Amino acid sequence: MTPMARLPRAEEKADAVQVDLNATIGDTIRVEALQHDEAVLPYVSSITIPAGLHAGTPRVILAAIRRGLAAGVRLGAGVGYRDFLGGGDRYVDVAFEDLYAELIYQIGAVDSLAFTEQGRLSYVRPSGALARMAGRRKDHAEAILRAIASYDPELPLVVHHLSPLLGMARDAGLEVIVEYSASSLERMRASVGRIAADGHPEQSVSLHLDPVTAPVVVRTLRELGHTFGAPLTARRGM
Amino acid sequence: MTPMARLPRAEEKADAVQVDLNATIGDTIRVEALQHDEAVLPYVSSITIPAGLHAGTPRVILAAIRRGLAAGVRLGAGVGYRDFLGGGDRYVDVAFEDLYAELIYQIGAVDSLAFTEQGRLSYVRPSGALARMAGRRKDHAEAILRAIASYDPELPLVVHHLSPLLGMARDAGLEVIVEYSASSLERMRASVGRIAADGHPEQSVSLHLDPVTAPVVVRTLRELGHTFGAPLTARRGM
Amino acid sequence: MTPMARLPRAEEKADAVQVDLNATIGDTIRVEALQHDEAVLPYVSSITIPAGLHAGTPRVILAAIRRGLAAGVRLGAGVGYRDFLGGGDRYVDVAFEDLYAELIYQIGAVDSLAFTEQGRLSYVRPSGALARMAGRRKDHAEAILRAIASYDPELPLVVHHLSPLLGMARDAGLEVIVEYSASSLERMRASVGRIAADGHPEQSVSLHLDPVTAPVVVRTLRELGHTFGAPLTARRGM
Amino acid sequence: MTPMARLPRAEEKADAVQVDLNATIGDTIRVEALQHDEAVLPYVSSITIPAGLHAGTPRVILAAIRRGLAAGVRLGAGVGYRDFLGGGDRYVDVAFEDLYAELIYQIGAVDSLAFTEQGRLSYVRPSGALARMAGRRKDHAEAILRAIASYDPELPLVVHHLSPLLGMARDAGLEVIVEYSASSLERMRASVGRIAADGHPEQSVSLHLDPVTAPVVVRTLRELGHTFGAPLTARRGM
């Protein structure tokens, strides 16, 4: 564990934090549109791939997996409410039994596609409204936790640092990756400060990038002396 | 190998054939409708569960898996064209790349749901238009073969005895289960004769039942001295 | 206006109420399944046809329209949240702009199909979660009212007698048909009593039947001296 | 009728052809993406709006209608096979009864949305695979013709000049707009020559633009002395 006391300067590299840098790739139904997402690959250590019920198609998922593996980054499944036209951004009053099964369905499908390319999922990340509603819909949070526990209890769950899901996941004994936003320079700076204050073990921190601002955010992170990449152990193919 | 010479009578049980009896369960979007399908469980040794792109929902799939495992039957994934409103019965001019990814997506999703219930898939069965078009769309047949080979080359493929896919699958080195229709008494009798004439190894033959006629068909099969059930080795959970 | 003082007996036919009897037809994706719904046609004066976003397909809608017109009943569009797999029974946190457009889309599509068969819609009925949420989501209620006002301000809206939407619709100057449940004999009896107590103009009352119990409910209604059918003026084709 | 003898020069304006300039707008599921399409509005006299079964959502359709009406262009419904993920570019072996109902559903829905904005559809344009398959699937061609005839026999049908649908539509007595591609300068030049050779009445010719190349294509058309815009009489709201 390497708690971080403050936003470090270049000469204090011992205090620098090693974090995962993440972006979402494949939020589209046209495989051609993936080329826009590819530009972010040099800046990340992991990519979240929408699993097909709120965004993404099997072909797009497979293409994203191939590009991610070629770039040497880890792969995660972005899971959401079954609402393609809403892009996962709308709350759906789904029953626990439906959501639980839909989550395993999504995770298993993406993991299987990764497996056929000699990869595996390294984490699961609830996205959009599903992530936001976990605090208010305890059964939806429970569906997330139980789906992962059923599928693979060592598969880490990505949770925003302010989400009530964080404590629930830790209580359930799941591996957790704590996410902070780095969608802009300002947010990144605030997040780096918070990471230091929160004092996480370094292996479990992820900064979520916006593809558009990723280059400047990552360059600034490097200038500040932070390192990143490969903080999480990738799961191996069976 | 036990080739069958003719339609056997009760006193000639040595010639009787041991076949898999299969029916499709879960071809619905309402979990309540599964209760109609359940009645066929005592008559089958395996159930084919639509994988969610042409019929079935994750919740229905999971419910069918649970009932199948409780009944001690083997589980198969029914895969099809992505066409929910058409129920998989309409040909869709899908590209190889889409179909290949969609097949792994379906197989992996159902296998994952089975895995969380301590089961696994025992076979894959193309259904509806996808099964019928394999002869004319070589790339669609190729997508089926390659999807299974990529996911698990030991996972058997169910193919109708007249389908051109049969030879292609054997040439590709895949495990094959040869299917004959037993949707009516007449069809069952004709199929039993054909099975004898075709001379398959007994482990690889499946009779496909219609839930409505299954009771009388199976009773007649028993009266003729045939045995069935468990001809195929179930895959174990990881 | 004929307010009803109490549950009338046969000798008091002057007090009997003339109500619309309604059932939903076409809540399926398979046109063959419509035959189950047809049995209710002799018992109703209007049918509500799901408009395709929460249930129904264009072919099923058209088939239901044809049967309804052949039976001489009025036609209504059952509109709901865009959630086919949930059957319209799940709340979806849709934006006003989406819902408003989706409602006109549904109403216009069904009315157009009716028009090509020399019929027209006689009313719109929000169904499932959309009907239930109108009280809590004022913008969703507003979307319903504005969609009808934009499409045809004389097209009546069917609203449950306890729904907050009822007052809103009247305030907005829309034609309203007040619905009471008659899904069982007990509910029908309670509803008849309430209708009398509420004192509606008879043209604007509808009893909603369950297809399974409709025969006994309607026979009992007749024995009680009530008449029904054609209380509402059908809209003519353009 | 003004047959055109050859590609006209600026000084021969009497020979110049007045054609409709068309582009597709709203081929997206995100209303925000419409802003990319808007740039083509100054260059066209009509816009084709995907009707929601192969592309487009009710909200996107309504937004496109509003922009089209604000720009003073005519509105058309782009109809296609029900295949959202394939974008209408894949042949689907749909039955006549399904397709016929789906076409009226699409046309009626878009026309209704236009009507609520004081507009109306001016034409219907089959798109993608549906347009391409009309020659080989006579029943699909027939579904197109009969859907329009049932909905409004005066509603023009846009057909590519080489499509077998062209003769069928004329034989059926439908209004026809003959489309030529102008997706590039080269195609536009070839099309202008063909239009002259084919000798259409000028009211019934449309050049289909690609939004990316529309500015240069339209500028060149103007330099060549052609005029365009408003060649077709817009239908009025009811």
C-alpha cells in the first residue's frame, strides 16, 4: 500500500501514484466508427467495452477486443441496462431476476469473445444509469455484486469513488477498482488530490479518461511524475 | 459403433438404438410462459435453449437452465440470426464478421449462465433459418464452424442429417450430433428407420421432439425397445 | 348525463348504465397468437391494440385491426414505454422529448394502418407503467396530453378513474373516457357501484375486461340490465 | 415534358434541367448527431428521413422534420427492412404480410409526426437492401407498391433509374420520382447526361447527394446552369 499525501511534484517521485488509465471504446453500432476510438489506445492501460445490451454489437466488441489486445491493454466489460436506444443512460425499472441474468449474460459474452482471442476480461464496469442508480436501487446493486460473485468472484468491479456501491462491494468481499474522473485537466488535478487523500492501495485506482482530452491529460500526468499502466494483473485465458 | 439394421422390435433389444431426445425450451420473452415448456422435461435427455438473439431473454435462459439441471438433462444453446421479431425463422443477409461474433456472443453468454448454476453447455444447435441456409451460404456455415472451433473445439454441433453442414463439420474435425426429426409418430418411425440405415455411432444421434407430441412419441419409442438418455457426456463446470 | 345511484336490478333499467366494454388484443409478436385473443371479440365494444413499442408488431396490429373492424368494434391504440422485452410494464426514465415523439409515432402508425382498412382510431390508451407513472412523472403525463393534442385534440384518451392523469386531461380540454376494471366478477360489481357514485356522463365510461373472464362478466352485466356497445362515436376515415 | 439533349452549358439555360436535390438526414439514434446532417440543408430541396425500423428514432425523426420545415425543404420517409443494427443494408427474408404492414407503419408514423408540425410527407423512398432487392423479390416490390396505394396513391415513390421497381410502379399507376446518384462530381456528371438521355418530365427527377460532397456538387450544378428546388408540389397538412 502506498498512500499518497498530496499532489506530487516531479522531484518527489516516490510519492507518485501508479494508476490505471481507462477509456470506453466501442460505444457504437457500426464497426467503422471504432476508428475514432482507436486514437485513445496509446494513452490508456485498459479499455471498457460496452457489452451489447446498452451499446456495442458482438462484431464491434470483438473488434475492440482485438485492438485492445494488440495494444497490450487490459479489457473490461461495460455493463448496463438493456436499453440500446437510450445508450444505457436511462434508468429502467427492471426486476432483480432480469438484471441479474442480463449481467451474467453480458459479462460472459464479452469474456467469451476475449477468450477466443487469447484474452480475458480484467474487470467489469457498470455504466451510465446502472452505475448511478446503485445507491437508490439496492436490488440493482445486489444484482451487480451477485452476478460477479457467481461468474468469477476474483473479477474486479470498477466503482466510482463516491458511489454507495463501493462499500457494498467491499463488504461482499469483491475485488474493487476505485474510479476517479479525468475527463478534463481540472478534473484530473482534483482527482489526483482526492486519490492521495483517500489513500488507496495503488493497484486499485483507475482514472477514467475522455477520448478527446486524453492526450493532454495523460501528458500532464506524466509531467507531474505519475506513472501508470499495468497496475492490475490481467486474467489469463483458460 | 453400433450400426442399426432396421426398425427393431421389442424382442430384438440388442439392435435397439440409444439416442438423445431433445426439445427446445424457452422460445419466449416471458418467463411465465416457460411453464408450458416444462411439461416436456420428463421426456427428454437434452434441452435446447434459444440464446437471446432470435428468441429467449437472459432471465428465460437462466430459468430454463435451472429447470434443465434440476431435471438432470443436458443443456444446449440454440443459436440463430439476430432477428427477435422473426423468431430466427427468416434469413438475414448478415456478413461473416457479424455472424461469427454473434455466434460466440450467444454461445458464451448461455454457457456462462449455465456455469453460474454449476452446469455447462453440452452442444450448440443452429436453429431456424440459420440451420437451413448453411448449405447455400458457405460463409454462414463457416461462421458456425469457426465460432465453435474458437470457443471450444470439443463442444458438439447438432446438425440435421440432411444438412450440407454435416460433412463440413466433420471435415473441420468438430464433434457432431446428427439430428432426426421426431415431431410426430410418423416422422419418428421414418427417422428410426433412417438412423438404422445411416449407421451412426449411437452416441451421436438425437431425435428432435415437438413438446406437444413428445409424450406419445417417447412412449412408442419405449414400446419399440429403444432406450435413450445420457448418450452424450456432459461437460463439467470449470 | 345519466348518473347512476346504485347497482341497478333488472326492473330498474332506466338506471342501467351504457358502457364501453374493452379488452386488449394483439399483445404478442406472433400473428398466430392472435387467435387466442379473438375469442373476446363477441363480448367487447372496443379493442385496444398495442402500438408496437412495448408490444405488438405492424403485422399483428394490422391483423387485430381487421378482426376488430370485421366484428364492428371500435379501435384504440395502446401506447407505452419503448420496452418490448418488458412488455411496457417497467418504468423507463425517458426524456420528455423522446416520449412525446414516440407517442405520436405510435398513434400515427396504428391510425394509419386502420385508415388503410377504412377504419380510424377511436381512442388512445396508455398502458402498463406509462399509465401508472403519469402521476409521478408530470412530464410523462404532459407528453401524453400534448401528443394527443398535437395529433388530434378530439381523439379521446382512456384514463383509469383513480389516475391523476384524469384531472390533467380534463384541464387540458381533452376528451376523456374513464376506465374501471372488470377483470373479475367482484371487480366488475365494485366498478359498477363506483361508476354510479362517480356519476359520469354515460358516453365516457369504459369497463376493461380480462379476456379469460370476459364471458361471465359480460353475461352478468346483461343479467343486471346493463347495456353496452357503441357508446362512443367512431371516427371516420379521411 | 422537357427532354434534355445533352449536358448543358451556362449559355443554354433553356435546356437546363430543374431537379430535386435530396439527401438523407437522421440516420442515427442520437439526436445530437443530427447536427452533422444539418450542414447539407442549404444544398437540398428535399430530405429523406429514416422511418425508425432500419434507422432513426421518433425523436430524431421529429427533429429532422422540424429542421427540414424550417429550411423550407420537402420531407420524405426512408423506409427499409426492420433491421436496426444492420442499418437497413442487409436483406431480410421477411414475409409479404409483415413487410406490407411495416411499410404502412413507417410511412404513417413519419407522416403523423410531420402533420403535428404542420407538414406532410412529399414522398416515400425505399432505402438500402429493400431498394436493391425489389427486382428479385417481387413480393417485396409488391408490398412497397400496395402500401403506398393503400396509404395514399398520390404519394410519390422515389425509385432509382435502373431499378426494376420503376416500371412496376408506373404500371401500378403510382407517382414516381426517378432518382440518379450525385454522390460525387463524376457521378453527378454521368447522371446529368443520363437524365438528358432518359428524357424524364422535369418534375420527377431527383439527384441524391452525399452530405460530404454536396457543397461542391451543387455549386458545380449551378455553374452548369441547372436550377433546382421545389420541383415537386408539397402535400399540405390535413
